[in-house]
Amino acid sequence: MKRTSNLKKELATYILKLHKAAQETKRAEDRQVYEKYLAGAAVILALAEEGSEKEMIVNEIQAHERLRGHTWLVDEDHNGSNNAWKRIKEVV
């Protein structure tokens, strides 16, 4: 139970950092990437909140990791969200 609570907390932090970076970036092309990241993170948070099986959550985290691996952000505003993402992977 504590692990799920930690995951939800870390996901919330990640989402807020993505949101902040999306608002502050000066790069129009980065905004679309942030939107994709935010949508994926929202699904993971919803699964965690509903108490879905760990396998479902892990599958979504892996899909999100692939998305992050196939996209890139130009502006440095994303550094905070990168660190938050690393913490999510540690919790799972």
C-alpha cells in the first residue's frame, strides 16, 4: 500500500513539473512533446489511483519510457521533470 502511495506522490510531482515546464518553455515544438508526456503520466496516475494490478502500471511505465526515448526536448526546462521521472522508476 505504501508503495502505491509513494508512486502516486511521485507521479503527481512529475505531472506538475511537466506542466510547469510546458508553460515556461520558449520552444513551440517542445509543447507538443510535453502534452504527450502529460497524457501518458495521467494514465499511469489513474491506474495507480484505481489500484490496478502492478503489471498494468509497469506496462504503462514502460510505454512512457519508450515515448521518452523516441522524443526529445530542446529547452532545458525539462531537467526537473527528468529527475522526477527517474524517481518514479525507482519506486516501481
